[in-house]
Amino acid sequence: MSSLKENNVEIAPLRTLDDFLLESARFQIPDIKHPERWGNRVVKNLLYYQTNYFLLYILLFVIVGVIHPKEIASGAVTCILTTLLYLGFSNTSNQLEHIRTKYRNVSIIAVVLALYFVYYMLNNILVLLVALLFPVSVIFIHASLRLRNFKNKLANQVEMLEIRVTPMGLILKQFGLQTETHRILPEKKLTEISDNLKF
């Protein structure tokens, strides 16, 4: 939390449902012949609607969780235990190496049992993956289809005026998808500029 404050990270404004999905929203299938333009649209929409996307992700994850609570819980526990077991066996400390050498048969049996347990719980792991990745797919589809409106374009054109860093911008920056556009214009200033430019 302190690192976010040091980076001056602020939550982007929540866009209206009308702008995000309903009447004023315009959608169009992206031109796959121009992947650069498609990628640019996705990145800009991810930035502009980021708070909506974060809430949408939580909502969809909760819906899947309500439908399959046991599967998701057991899938999460399985993944955590498997990760801990892997980290334990891949640790090269002298004490663990001594235990693995002294009790080699027990170690092999433990690995076999762990693999069987993962296989037995595979269905639950898949449900967990669906719960995690389904919202991402929905967000990507929306970001791909949603045409950028005037405010969206303006927010990215005047990003260097009274800018701020946003969480989505930091995420995209970690993936190397962008550099400066993670800084967006505050909603109040954006509305003022938009109103002044209207004829």
C-alpha cells in the first residue's frame, strides 16, 4: 500500500453503465488484418474502463464461486499444497537434501501420492481456472469490441496534463504493453475539456 502511495497511484473513475455497455456504447468487430490497431484499442479501453473491468472481474468470479463453491475452494487448496510441496522438494538446503537422501523411498511415495491427488482433484482445478480466466476472456472481448468514444480518445491525447498513475497502467507496464499511457487525465478535468470543445 505504501509503495502505491509513493508511486502516486490513484483509482480511475468508474464509467457509467450507459457508456460502458448500454445505449451510448458502440461495438465493432476489430480488424484482424491490423493487429497493431486492435491491440491499441484493447490497451486504451483497458485503461479507460479499468475500474469497470476490475468490478466486472470480481462480479464474474463471485458468480462462478457461488455456483461452484466447493470445487473452487478445493481447487485452490490443491494448488497451494502442490506449490508448497514443489517448493519443498526443489529447495536445495542441506537439511532437506539429507532428508530426501535418507528417506528416498518415502520421498518418491510422497511425490506419487501428490501427483495422484492432483489428478484426482483435476476437475476442481479446472473449475478454479475457469473462475479465474473466464472474467479475463469477457474483459478482453469487451475491450476488443468497444469502439473508443470522444472522452476515451481525449483522455489518451491529453494524458500529459495533470496526469496520474493508475493500477491498470502499472499492470500493463509490467507486461511491457505500454509506457506512458498508464497515466490518465482526471475525470473532472476531462469533462471540462470535453465541454469546452463542444460546439
